[in-house]
Amino acid sequence: MLSKTTWIVALVVTLTGLPAAPAAMAQSSRSGGSTVIRPASSISKPLDAGTRAHTNVQFVVPQKDPQEQPQVSGPPYPGYFYEDPASIACIYKLVTPQPGCNPNVVTTNPSGGGRAIAIVDAYDDPSAVADEAAFSSQFGLAAGNFQVVYAPFGGLAPGSCTGTATQPPADPTGGWEIEESLDIEWAHSMAPNATVYLVEAQSNSFSDLFCAVTIAGNLVKAAGGGEASMSWGGGEFPGETAGDSVFTTHGVVYFASAGDSPGPIYPSTSPNVVSVGGTTLSTNSVTGSFINENVWQDAGGGPSAVEPRPPYQNSVRSIVGSQRGTPDIASDANPNTGVWVLDNFVVPDFGSTYCGFTPCWLIVGGTSVASPTWAGIVNAAGKFSHSSSAELSRLYGDDDGDFNGIVLGTCGPYLGYFASSDWNFCGGLGSPSSYKGK
């Protein structure tokens, strides 16, 4: 029988297939023998552009016999080669690499970090503190300094706030709670010595989120500098440039997910934000050894329709033309090569379909993984640029091969963009290779 003390979302399958998801809550698709679930919070609606943001998070339910479920309390699980902090650190050479970087074998985690990282998300995750502590314990990470901060409602001007900060409501779809668990756990994984602030906006409106960004920037600035990560966004809109000044607090480098569908999204397209795209980590299904990194075809990216090319992209003007090009950088985001996340807050419909019992371990992907991962890596690199533009100038000025170039695959609308040895719309400059040049 299956254990009722642990329910792994990756293994919640019957012999006849996956239970049907509530239609209003999530969409699913088949990919590589697995079911990829996109929660309602990650589904963009046409009328949301310029008004509301969506998450860039997905998770995977592999088609496995449920009798194979391991009778242990948490990952890594034998035979399941999804990524954990030590395997990501191994693949990206943040620690001394071991052959294969098998997540069931490697155990050396990143150990750096300092000052602060702020995570900005919508709604409240009631289990955030407990889940972050349990995740850290599971993977042998230092406990760290983690704080939850409530933001007030947003004002009329981008980045302004109004009223008194109170605890936001929970997201009834459960998607934003997954997002928050992912963001705090993986920012901390990559920079375990940094203070991590989770700044919760009152809703997913851009007005409320930009208020939370302002709060986050001030917290990071007061800590002596650091990073802010925003794993959300929406379709571009004509007035988006009015929000660009929100990402200019001195001493803060802002990261944003490039999206989980072809084309660019905002605020990833802002010239004051480091746009983070997604890749695929190919792994030998028998040995668990890392093989290669290539394009994730569903990752966002492309030339902005609104923002002009910033000076730091002059070196790639022949590719981006006169417009801001995204992404700038990339890392693992394909949900089929996803990362472990612990999220024990589940709404009733979500829990009965995908989780059931605690602890609830999910295999999560989307460029929502890449943004906090990169924010943590840059924090641990210790350079602490005074702005996003300064950090981007550092990244684009690197000529020492400190990135893994994404040279295999296609992406974008009609798969019309090709990976190459140069900067490209599928992976930007590439994924991290050590802390150098970050």
C-alpha cells in the first residue's frame, strides 16, 4: 500500500491515468511521457495585459506505476532524477563538480551569499515559513534568515502604496502559493547566507505588485544591497514604460522571469530588469547523469514591441535591432527537468487532485525557477552591483566564457528562433558556469 505520511505529486497517478483536473483551475498537456500541469495562476488572459500579472510556474506528474512510490519522507528518490540544490550547484559549477551530477548522489550545496534577496509575489502563503525551514532541513541547507513582509495596496502611480499593510488573502487556485514556495526555497538554496524577504502583495494586479516591489527594494537597500526576484509578468502593453522607474532603487538588481510561452513579457522587457529565460537539462534516464543543456522550447523571449534597445545590448544590436531583446540569461526551467519544491498549503480541489497528504513535494518548472535561482547565484557571487543596468553591463561585458552557451534547439513563435554560440532569443548569454562574471 501507499504510505499516507508522504504524498509525492510526481507519483499521484492511477494505473488508468491521471485524475482529471478541475477545468477552472489548471490546464495539462502530455510531454515526454509526463503530464505537465499549468495552474490557473499561470494562464494568461487577454484582458490582463497591463492590469494583472500571472505566475510562470508549472509542475509535472510523470506516468509511473503508483506502487513504485518510495516509502521515505522526502527527496531525492531513487529512480527520479529531478534537480535539487546540490545537483544544480554541480551542473553550474557553483561547487567542485562531481562526475554526472546525479541528484541522488551529489550532496554538496552552495555555501555563499550575503546581504539580502527580496522575493515579490502576490497573495499570502500561510505555510511559507514552515515549508522553507523543512526544505532547508531536507537538503542539508543552513537555516538562514527568512522574513515575510506584507505590502499595502498599490496607489495610482506605479510603485506607490496606499493604506496600511495587512495580511493578504490566499490565492484560491493554489498557484501563487506554489510560486512563493518555489521562489523562497530556491533563492535560499543558491545563497544560503543571504537574508531572504518574501514580500506579499495584496493581489496579482500590477498596482499591488509594484507597491510590493517598492517595499522589497527598500528592504534590500537597507540591508546594504542585493537582489529582487519577480517570477511573474504579463503581455506587453503600450504604457509599460511608465513602470520602468519602479526597478531603479539604488543597490538593487532586479530579476524577472522571461515567460513560459513564446514571445516577450513585462516586466522582463524592462531595461531596468535582468530577464531570465529557461533551458532544459538533459539527463540519462538510467544512470541519472547530466548529459547536456539545451533550449526549452516553451520559454519566453524575443524583441520587445515597446522598449528600445538599452546601451548594454549594443554588442548584440545585429540580433535585437533597435528593440530590447529578452532573455539576458537563462537556466533550468523545463518542468520535465524540474526542481523539487515543498508546498504544504493546498486548496481543497488542488489537494485532492494533486497532493492529498503532507509533506507535499512537487516537481516544478517554468521560468519562475530560473529567476530566483539566478538571483541567488548573483548574490553569492558577491559583486553587489548598484543597479540592474550595472549588473547587465557586467554580464554582457564578460568575454571569458563564464556562461554555458545554449547552442541546441529552437524556440519562439513558430519555433523561428535558433540557439547559437552567440547571444540568442532562446537563452540570451546562456546559463551560469561558476560565479565568475556574475
